[in-house]
Amino acid sequence: DIQMTQSPSTLSASVGDRVTITCRASQSISNYLSWYQQKPGKAPKLLINAASSLQSGVPSRFSGRGSGTDFTLTISSLQPEDLATYYCQQSYSNPSPHTFGGGTKVEI
Amino acid sequence: EVQLVESGGGLIQPGGSLRLSCAASGLTVNDNYMSWVRQAPGQGLQWVSVIYNDGSTYYADPVKGRFTISRDNSKNTLFLQMNSLRAEDTAVYYCARGGGWGSALDYWGQGTLVTVSS
């Protein structure tokens, strides 16, 4: 199975900071990488698909980059409502499993 | 508007069975890849199972042979039959649209809590 490793596991930052989360795959996954945001007590929400494609309605301060094994999620100017845990997931395995990273909790 | 509503969770003893349902509106379950994802208390997300639009099914190793994913086209509902439940199956279970190759999970339900305990 493809392993997904996120870092850091916890991140403390201030409003307005630029924040970057890293996700590394144990083998190349091309750009088959998604990012999700999960706020406390809520279901996850898809932010970015195909490594860099922003979902409709997601603020433009969120961006994704990467290909192969190394990926990043960047929040250009952290806002209070961005308090959440962020997960990456690969969808390269065919047919399964589509493994998640361990998550990065963003504290403000 | 797409809505996914899970139900069927609850407290169950180890070794017991439970069937989760995910009622869909705004999309046709039969025409989509549909997945189950779980989250143990205080833990991260774990992919559980997927059913393709052609009916093919796949499972994570920890649940293989114990869980069965299925759908009822007439009710537009996704199911997860869980047998031989263990304490480590305790989690919030989410249904979501997507899960095929290159396919993200773009719509999620609110989740249903399954607690396996004596």
C-alpha cells in the first residue's frame, strides 16, 4: 500500500501568516493527490483535487502544488476560520486503497 | 444540491453486526463511485470501502471479509453491512461520493457513530 506522510502534525500560527503543510507519498502518485479540511465536529470538506485544482467556493488563499511524491498545501494568509485539521489523500492506487495522511492540525 | 445522510450507528457488543445506511439526494448512487471512510475517536481518516458504478467492490485490509458494501438503486441508498465487530471498529463512519482512480471524495455525509463495547 502507498503510505502518505504529512508534516508537521501540529502547526501553530497567527492570523495573516503564510502556512505550508507537506505531504509525501511512499511512491510516485503523479498528481493524484487531494486535500481535505476538517473542522472540529464536522465532516471533511474537499479543498483541492489533482494536487492543485481548487474546488469551487474554496477561498483563493488556499493553494496546492506538487507532483510525484512531494506535495504542499499553502494558506497564503491564515484566517481564524481556517482552524482545522488538514488531510491529504492519494487516489493513485488502482483499485484501492486510497490512503490518507495522518493529518495536520492548524492552531491559531 | 447533493445531500448524503448516514444512519444506523449505535452501541453494539463485540462480535455483533450493524448495517449503516447512506441516503443520497441530488445524485444517483448507482451512477457514481461511492465510499465509506471512518474516523476513530481523536484519530485520523481511514478509507474503508468503495463500490464502483459497475458494482465492483473493494475493502481495506482491516475490514476485509467482515464488511460488505452494497447499494439499493430503488432507494438511492448506500449500505455498509458490518459483521464480527471489534472494539477497534469504533469510529464515526462517513459515506462520500468518489473513490475511483484519480477521483477525490467531493461530497460527504455528516457521519454516524459506531461504538463497539461490552
